[in-house]
Amino acid sequence: MKKILFMATLLVAGFVNAQSSPEIVFQKTAHSFGKIKQNVPATYIFTFTNNGNKPAVIEFANAECGCTTPEYSKDPILKGKSSTIKVTYNAATIGIFKKKVNIKFANQRLPMVLTIDGEVIPAAKGKTK
């Protein structure tokens, strides 16, 4: 009985620890550009804070297609410090878009997902005389 109680205590302690606040906290994980002109790249900068006890390191940031480019620092982000991930959409194709960027931090099992969306509209034609 003592063994079962001990195991249950460990299980509950593990669950409580797993439910604690995340170590990496983004101010926003999604951004809507609204309407943007064709062939005019649109950029948004996502900001996050490392609330963990160890420096945070981004292992990779992958966009789901070549039309979206994430940029980030390779340097460790110290405890309590903030950093950014710059996401640029090339706006080459007219229409509604929704793109995801997976961000994988070292020592975290699953990547975090950032999302951008909007609508690319035709650029205005130049006026002729």
C-alpha cells in the first residue's frame, strides 16, 4: 500500500510539474496582415521571452513553403530575456494565404507554431499620361 501511495504521489507531482507555465512565452503566435499588395513582401516580428531556468536555443525554424522565410538569432536567449523571430511572406501569389512556421527549441519535445495570414491583392497599375 505504501508503494502504491508513493507511486501515486510521484505521478501527481510529475503531472503538476508538466502543467506549470511554459518556459518560452510568445506575445502573439498569430498575425494577420490583412490585404497586402502582390510582390511586396510583408514582414511581422514575433517576440518571445525565456521564462525557463536555462538559456533557450532555437534548434530550427521551418516554414511550410518557400514563400515564407523565418529569421532568428542562433545565440542562446538567457533566462528572463526576450528575442524575436522575423517572418516574411513574399506575396507573389494573388489570393488568401495562411502559413505556419514551426519553431523548435532545444530541450522541448514539440515545436511551437507561429501563423501568418492575409490576402494578396493585385498591385495598382501605374498611371499613364
